[in-house]
Amino acid sequence: DTGVSQDPRHKITKRGQNVTFRCDPISEHNRLYWYRQTLGQGPEFLTYFQNEAQLEKSRLLSDRFSAERPKGSFSTLEIQRTEQGDSAMYLCASRDKGLAGGSSYNEQFFGPGTRLTVL
Amino acid sequence: AQSVTQLDSQVPVFEEAPVELRCNYSSSVSVYLFWYVQYPNQGLQLLLKYLSGSTLVESINGFEAEFNKSQTSFHLRKPSVHISDTAEYFCAVSESWFGNEKLTFGTGTRLTIIP
């Protein structure tokens, strides 16, 4: 399988609990992205990594959210003290570095997502 | 800041009829533009993209989109739709300055094909 994979696909948790999601990007893609998609909305950018460095974080990423990519391969997204408003689909994407203006530039490949339900 | 507007949240179309899904963007700089498709119970897939060059871009399954800079639009069209085109379609924009990695998506258009 050469696509982006995410685990788990579904997570149900109670308010106040911590949850962690994992994303495995396409092999050798050095850029990895996290997005959040709520019902009726398009995906919203959360953060991105170039190799192991987290280079940008959206203001949507509150203090309760943390993302890591320790070895520049897989990434984890943790939500602490979950709230009902955190219920959403969490999407991971990756891309290779490409060349500016080249055909692969900024083409992000998405995983199937992790659907989080906070009760 | 970049933004995208998809005015039509739902578009019902009869099978074999033409369709246009509208997308307008806002940005003060040059942009890259994308259409992603999400089939039921599946992840987002890139349908087509505009980076530079010809303003008319095509997908392998008969969709096309035209970049119109003066109207800041990137509408998606297909001359004859099939049942299998039933899906949600998202337009996305990314400002083309060095170091920008963020995709900004519209709210999506749900295309329903009526047999």
C-alpha cells in the first residue's frame, strides 16, 4: 500500500479524555499536514511538518492540541481534555518536496481520516 | 489571506446532462488552484490542478476547469455526468509564494446525479 494511512479510523471518547491519532505518510514524502473537517465544512489546515520540524501551526490548534513527527516519518496528533467541539474528521496529508512550479508542487495526498466523536 | 467560496452546497443533475460547479477565490498574490473529490466513505482525491501555463486543465475522467484570473474563478465542468460522479467536490487554493504550504478549502459542493 503506497497511500497515506491513518489509525484509528474511528474514535469515540468521553469529554475530558485524551486521544492520540497516528498518520503514516507516503514513503519518502518529507512534508506532512494535519487538517480538521467538521460536518458541512471543507478541511481546515491545522499544522504541517517538513521532516521532523513543525513549521506552521494554525490558530485553530489550541493548547490542548499537540502534534509530533519525531523521526520525520509518521506523525501523531494528540488532543488533551477533549471537548464536544473537537468532534470532527481529522485528516492527514503528505507530499514530496517537488520543485516550485513543477508538476508535483503542493499536490497533497490525503489519508482516509480519523473520525472523532466526543460524548 | 487566501480564501475560497463555493456558493452551491448541493447540485442535483440528471444523468448525461452537463454540470458546472462554481469556485471563486480571493488572494492578493498568485495562486495554485485545485479541485478535490470525496466519494462516499472515501478520502479526498485530487481531481485536477492549475499551477501555471494553460488556463484550461483536464482530468482523466472528463472533468475540466478553467482558471480565470480576472474573475478570480476556477469553475469545474463536465459535459455529461454519470452516476459514478456522485460525490462531494472541494475547491482549494494555495498562494504560490515560497514556503507557503497551506491549502485553503471551500465548503464543498455535493453533486447528486439523478438517474
